[in-house]
Amino acid sequence: MCTKKLLILDDDETIRFNMKLYLEDEGFECTDAGDADSALLLARKGGIALSIVDLRLPGINGEEYIKKSIVLNPEMKYLIHTGNTQYILSQELSDLGLNHEDVFYKPVESFEIIVNRIKQHL
Amino acid sequence: MYGSLLFFYRTIHFIKEMTALNILYFLIIGLQTLVLILVLMKKKSSIAVNGNNEINKNDCSLRPVVENNVDGIILYDKSGTIFEWNKSIEKITGFTKDEVIGANIFHILKQLLKINQVGKFIIDDLAVDLINETPQKDPSFFEILIKDKKGETKNVELYIISGKSNNETIFGNIIRDITEKEKEIKETYFYLQYIIDSIKTTIITVDKDFNVTHENKAAARFRNGTDPEINYLFTKYPKLGFIRECFDKCTDSNKIINDSRMVINETGETLYYAISVFPLSDEIRPGKVIMVDDITERIKMEEVMIQSEKMMSVAGLAAGMAHEINNPLGTISQGCQNLIRRTSFSLPKNVEAANKLGILPENINKYFEIREIFEIINSIQQASQKASEIIKNMLQFSRRSESKKVLYNPEKLLNESLDLLYNDYDLKKNFDIRSIKIIKEIACAVPDIKVTVTEIQQVLFNIIQNAVHALKLNSYPSENPVITLRLKYTISEITYEIEDNGPGILESHKNRIFEPFFSTKEVGKGTGLGLSVAFMIIKNNHKGNISVESAPGKGAKFIIKLPVYGF
């Protein structure tokens, strides 16, 4: 069983709740945050291996969070989970090591693909 | 006598009204000359006249004024013997002073005026006046043609004046050459006529009895027949019945009336006209000016613009909404997946929890099966997937094209779309497409267009597919279903036409078919987004145009216009 901690950053509580349930069932330890500032606080504490990030957030947006967080934890991996189905990964994030396989559009029909991607990263 | 002549001769001339100022100017100059001559005549009676009836030049201080006057001046006594003939009259008539001094005025006038009937009247009347020695109270005025010595025709104004002093009556003529002015006026007249004939607005003027006094070329469309005898407005223009109300309002109120009317013409076309009726503020000839403007194109353009704007605002709304709805859809989808997982045996935690409660996991599963809980979850998932599909389509509708455009052959595009259609499984499943006759009318050497190929294919596919659906409607079994595909072009654009002989589109639906979510198909059979996406692709992404012509029972024709590359 994998004990690496995942961070779910999404302003929608029901999304965080359901995602947590699923990932915990998969054996991941999860923590969550409703905004980027809280997420950065958690990231600072360390121990988080991967963040699943929503883009449209109150205050600092998801992309900014990734850029800030990666400075604190260069080892951390990121998945993007967005409701904007027209979103295309920016060059800046590509340069930080993300690629289009790390982008998931809501609603995700089968969570297995997210789990698979997480497993690839960890 | 002169009065009747005047009436006869001053035929009512349109230009005169136009050049009223011009004429006023002439009259003022003329009157100045008249006053001068009358003064001179008075003077003449007080100066010595020699045997040759010549005015003593030295004694006449006004001589230079007469001599150099811009108007031609002739003076003669009651016997008709000419004693004054100035420089200007030499120029106008071609006769020199030496030739005419001492000659008889009638002899000269006959030579000058012989070309005209009116001339004879003038001469006869003058003769009577001379015999009777009756000085005229007011000068008589004629506009007349004369022939000069060389036989050249000139247009002149002729004044006949007379005055009595010291028991001697002196007569005189002032002749002003208006040939050039007349030419100018005529040119102005024709120029103005060209102007009003070039105007597409129908312009008709009527007098107080509603008889037509003037019209321009554009008025012809409302005319019936060309009987020149008919002058009454509504008989001459039977197709102008729709202005009647405005016309009557103007008659009643004597104010400018502006309005518009919708008219359905004999071919069933709906036309829009803007009407203006102005009271003609001419005291002598009161009447009205009617202006009728065909504003059909403008109204149609406005409709299209309103439609476009509506679509744009819906598009903006759709983009924002899609984003927002995807979040709750995400929860629904995840929730269902969680439900399924948490009722499955494969998860040790589930078994653990069931055991703790003393429930056999397989019983939970059986209960769920009996109560069809899995079906319920499944239906939620399906619904969420469908909603997600609609959102995707909506986003496509609102998306600005970012895909790369390439130069492509329009005919190839059409053929490829048709191939897509023949291979479309859904369509094949429900209809026998091969039973529909497809006629292609393709122009030669159609220029390439710059397009996003998949988008235009999607549009053409969608419209042809709609035509197939229309032809295969159960309620409208077409006997000879035909789809005609046309491809035409001009220098600036290419035009696709997709025409079917199906049931057509209701007038009330015609304005709405491009609206998102508007569908006449059975609920669940279409998203109602096909044509609105087509609209956006053509209009927004390709700067083209899409429209439809249809009437119930007469089929439908979709027209797509796309700009030719480089134009």
C-alpha cells in the first residue's frame, strides 16, 4: 500500500470529498484545500508527493499555485483537474515538467485513469 | 392681348421654379435698364432732334449709359423710325447701328422675329400701338426666339416700353440675350433630372388635385401601364395603395408624414417601404412630394444583425456556463463511481465494514440488485455523461476558431462531407440514404477558400443530414426525395446551396433555427445545436454568411457564402 500523501486543491467541496473517498479507497493518504493559500501552507509542511489542482480558484489560481509550490517542493508532482474543457497546458507549465497527460477535464468519466497517472508519477 | 400671349407663351416650366432666383435677378437688372430708358426718353423730348431723328449726342448726358448697356436697346418714334441702336443690340442681332438708324422698326423686327408665330403677334400689336400712339402703362415682356443677321437662333427676353412726353410718344425695345443662360438652365434641368433619376428612392410630385406633376425613374416600379392620359396619382400608380394612409394624413394635417409599411407583392415576396409625404409649400402650385424607399434589404440586414448579436451573447453565456456546470457534473460522475466501488467486494474495506455490522457482503449486493440500485446509479452516470456531451457541444458553439486554416478546394470539401454522410452509422441505421437522389450542380474552376477543413465539413455534413432527416420524416413521405447541392462563385465569394424538396420550414421557425437548443426534432433526437454551431463556424470563424430560404411544402434551401481567399 502506498502511503505517499496527495493534496487535493479544489474550491468545490463535493469534488474534494468524492475524490478523497476514491483515492483513499485506492490506498492513498489525502489532504485537501479549498484555496491556493491553504494549499501552499500544507505544501510548506512537506510530505506531499502530488497535488491535484483545479485551475479556477478564489484568489491565487491553480497555475500560480503550481509555480509557487514547485519552488517550495521541487520534487512534488502535479495533475490538473479542470472544468474548462478548452484549457490547453501553458508553455510555462510544460517547462516545469507537466505534459498533456497530466491534464484531466471534469467530469472525468473513469477515475481509474487519474489513479493510473498518479501511480506513474509516484 | 399681351396677357393672353403671355399666358400662352409662358408655358409652365419646371426649371423656372428651380431658377426663380435667376429670373428675379434678370428682372431686377431689366427694371434698372427700364428706368434708365424712361429717364432717357424724358430727356429726349427736351433735347433737340435733328432731321435724321438722331439724338444730339452732345446734349445727352445719358448716352454712354445707353451705348454701353449690357442689354440691347432700340428706341424709335411713333412712325417706327429707329433713332437709337446700342452696342449690345448690334452684338445680339448682327445689324450695325449704321445699317438700322433711320430704318423702320417693323422692317427690322420682321427680319428678327420671322421665325416665330409669337413674333407676328408682337409686330401686329406694336403696329396697333404705334398707330394709336397708346403708351403702355407697364412694359410688356416676352421670352422669344430670334434669328440674327447670320440666321443664328437666339433665345432672348424682349421688353416693349413706351412713354409720352411733350405730346410725343417714344417707343423702345430692350432685348436681352439669354441663349447662354437658357442653355445653362436646360443643362441644370437635365442635371437635376439625372440626379433624381439616379436616386433609387421613388419621388413623385402631385398637385392639389392629386395629379402627378413630376416623377423620377424609380417611380416606374409602381406604375401600371403607360397611358399618358392618366394623371391621377392612385390610378397612375395602382401599386402605391399602401401610401394612401400617409398621403391622407399629410392632406389633413399639412405636415410631413413619415412611416413605413410592409407589403406582400404579387409574387408573394415580403417587402418593406419607408414612406415620406411632404406638403409642397408653393403658393401658386400647392401639392405634395411623395418619397418611397425600398428598405427590405436594410430590414433583413437588421434582422440578421439582431440574430447575430443574440447568438454572440448566447455564445458568451454558454462558455461561462459550461465551465461552471462541469464542476457539479464532476461531482455527480465521481459520486457514482464511488457508489459503485463502495458496494463492490473487491475492496477489502467494504468487506470489513459489512462484517463489522454482521451483514453478509453478498446480501448487500443482492439487496442492491433486487432494488435495482445499480441501475439507478447507472442512469445517473448516463445522465451526467449526456449533460457533459451537451456542454462540449455548447463550447464548440461558443469557441473562437483557433485551428489553422488552410487553402482548400470547395468542391472537394463538399464531396468529403457527402462521403462522411454515406458512412454515418446513425443515419444508415435509420434511413436508406441511397433512396434519396442527390443532384450536384458544380461550377467549373471554383477558386480555393481558406478554411478550417473539419469545421466546414461539419457544417455541410450537418445541413445535408438535416435535409435527409426532413425528407425521411414519417409525417412527410416524399415520393421523389431529392437533395440538390450547388456550388457557385463570384470574384469575391463562393456559395454552397443545399436544397431539398422536403416539408420546408415554418415561417415562425425560420428565424429561430440558428438559435442554440432550438430543435423541431423529437425530444432526444437532436441537441438543437447543429445549426447554431454551423452559424458560428460560418459567421464567426470564417467571416462568411449562412441563411435559409424556405416555405412550408416548398422544401428548404440553405445558402452558405464563404469569402474567396485573398479577396
